[in-house]
Amino acid sequence: MKYVSEYRGAALVHGVLAQIKETVTQPWVLMEICGGQTHSIVRHGLDQLLPEEIELVHGPGCPVCVTSLELIDKALAIAAMPNVILASYGDMLRVPGSARDLFSVRAAGGDVRVVYSPLDAVKIAQENPDREVVFFAIGFETTAPPNAMAVVQAKSLGLENFSMLVSHVRVPPAMHAILGSPHNRVQGFLAAGHVCAVMGYWEYGPIAEQYSVPIVVTGFEPLDIARGILRVVQLLEANQAVAENAYERAVTLEGNKPAQELIQRVFEPCDRNWRGIGMIPGSGWCLRTEFRDYDAELRFDVEAIQPKESPLCIAGEILQGLKKPFDCTAFARQCTPETPLGATMVSSEGACAAYYRYARLDVPESS
Ligand code: SF4
């Protein structure tokens, strides 16, 4: 494929790493926002190739990981109801709720189906007019446009048996929460390239200025990530707190305007609970009033749920860059991909899963 293999060339990556080494003069803590970037970093061992002054911490940009336990428990309750088909992306089926996961509900007779697009769920609703079809709509700004499109399509088709359990989250409020915390360690950000392909990066300049941190839009291949790190380090060393784009082949300052207009038409900002982190004001998108008929939380009576998180799981601290997976006493012991205690061990973008999969199993004896 053109424009992918070129960004995996070892010689080019090592060239940028050498530039980073020449540039850095003091310790810096950088956070990559996106779980896809985390996986690429750990898979290619980029963090181990960096100068020791650079520490990478892993951000909350994994939608499966940050979907609140309360909403997962609601999805489990709805999926177990008679006459309901719950459609979801595959990753969500293994995410542990308080007591079980969607696989368990399916094994017990619930009709839980894996789809690859929200429009597949709309089609299931068309084909099953006597059943209630609920799509579990999780994700950041990247999945918001197709989910908005599905609601618009359901409305135009007059489908009354389709609804969405919405768990959309937004990156900028999460950056405010991390940078505004008294425990914050992050001094520079690699922003998520695919989110910025939709939303642009015009929102990040004021954040960079407010907290005096450089923010660089970064892609996902090893060369992209090395270039993003180099640019953040150059800005830190020059004491410049600005937002820049190092993913020029996919991102513009303004982003994808038609996609943004579709999001604005269907969703409006709302407060959102992030798993392990807590409520972040204005960090979610909820359905606008004119689309509330499609809100599964209003359609199904599932309000009284009291979620219960595993006491061993420290995913919330990992997602804020305060700890690493091997700081968790359960990592690779009680918690593995086969027996996950938290969402960061389940998701293909979760930091714990990345450390486990790519053999960062150097668990300290004392932990
Ligand atoms: S290793 Fe498991 S229990 Fe520990 S933080 Fe990660 S997901 Fe949670």
C-alpha cells in the first residue's frame, strides 16, 4: 500500500531518533493521546529506543477503555431483555461489566450481534420490525460521524425499533482534565491524528497556550510517531507552547467540515463519565432533543444500576499518565487478556493489552 510502508522504514526512524537525541537536554514527560499510538509505540519498541530523558505515558484515547462501567452495565441489562437485539463492535463483547460481559449475556440466550458499522445495525432493525434493535455507540470524534449518519438514516426510514446507547467522548475536555489535575505529569502531547482528521486541530492552540504545553498532531506509523516526538521535544527545548501538525498527509487545521456539521446536527456536548477517571464536564456527545426518540437510555428503564469496579484495577491512573501497566499488582497475574479485570486489558487499543501482547512482562518481583 502506498504511503504506509514508507513510514515503517527502520533507517528513517533511526535518523529521527538520532535527531531527538541531539535535541534533548533535560527530562520530559510526553503523552500520546491515542491507544492506537500506544500500540504502535510498544509494538515497535519506540519507547525503548528513545533517549532516557524522554518518558512516554499513555493517554485515555481508547474508546473501549473509557466507556463507563455504568453504561456497560446498562448495555448488559438491555441486551438481556426479551425482544432486544443489541448490536456492538466486537471489542465491547469482552469488556467486563460489574458482574459479567456481553459474551456471557449471549451465552445465556441474549441476542448480541457484532457489527462493523452502525448502518449494519440500522439494516438489522429494518429486517426485524418486531424486535427492538439497540446499537452501542462508543467512540471519540472519529466514530461520531457514522453514528450520527445512522440516526439520520433511521429517522428518514421512519424506523421506530432502532435506538442507540450513546457513549461518545471528546478529546479536548480530556486534555483539560489531565493538564488541570494537581497530579499532572504531562509536559507535551502527541495529539491523535485520526481525531484531528475529522475535527482539525484548531481547538488545541488555546489548550497549548493555557497550560504552556506543546501539542503536536501525530500519526500512527513508527516514522510518524518519531517525527511527532521530535517536534514536541524541539518545542519544549525552545520553550514554545503551540499546537502544530506533524501528520500533514491526513490532517488540516479545519478538519472535515461536512463530518463536523453532521456531528453538530445530531449530537450536542454533555457531561460524561470516563471509566476509571470520573466525570469530565462537557466531555461527551449526547443526542439532540429532536433525536431523543433514538436514545436507548430513555427508551429502556435501566437507571438504577450501581456499577462495581474491580478493586485491583488502576486503569484510571494509567489512562491519566500517572502509572504504567506493570505498576498494577494484577498485571499478567490475575489480569490477562483471557481473564481481564479492566477494559485496558481487553481493548485492542488498551495500554495493558499492548504491554501484555508485546511481551512487556518484566513485572517487578516486589509488585
Ligand atoms: S492490568 Fe488489568 S487490573 Fe491492572 S490496570 Fe490493567 S486492566 Fe486494570
